[in-house]
Amino acid sequence: MKKFLRHQATCTSSPKGHGFTIIRDFCKGCRICVEFCPSGALGLDDRFKVTVVHPEKCIACRMCEYRCPDLAIYVRKSAVKVKDG
């Protein structure tokens, strides 16, 4: 699939260890993932592509992944439990 993409997928992680993979070429900026994110971790950048604006708020519920009609975002839950406080 890489040969069909103009740009590499961006991979980031949250302080809690959750990983995000965003395929910007697939994102059409529909805001569905942003609206369904219960913690407010997602937003759109200046080119109307999804981005993780508050990674520390992510609870890895994967609602963005389930609701994205273009399969542009993937979330990996952290395998390590991190204690708050």
C-alpha cells in the first residue's frame, strides 16, 4: 500500500503509551472522528486533516477508528498500565 501514498503515515504516541497512526492521504477532513472523540484529543490542522492535538487526553476508546469512513486513523492501546498521580 505504501507505493500508492504520496506521504508516509504519521505515527505518534501519547504520554500514556497509546499509539496513533494517521494516513493523511486518506483523510478528507469530514470531522467525524473529531466529533465522536469523547475526550477531545483530536482536531483538524490547517489543511483540514485529522491530527492528535491533545495526546494526553486520549483514553484509547478507538471511537475515531471505528467511525472514520476512510480508514485514516488507527489507535493502539498501550500494553503497559501507567498509574496517574
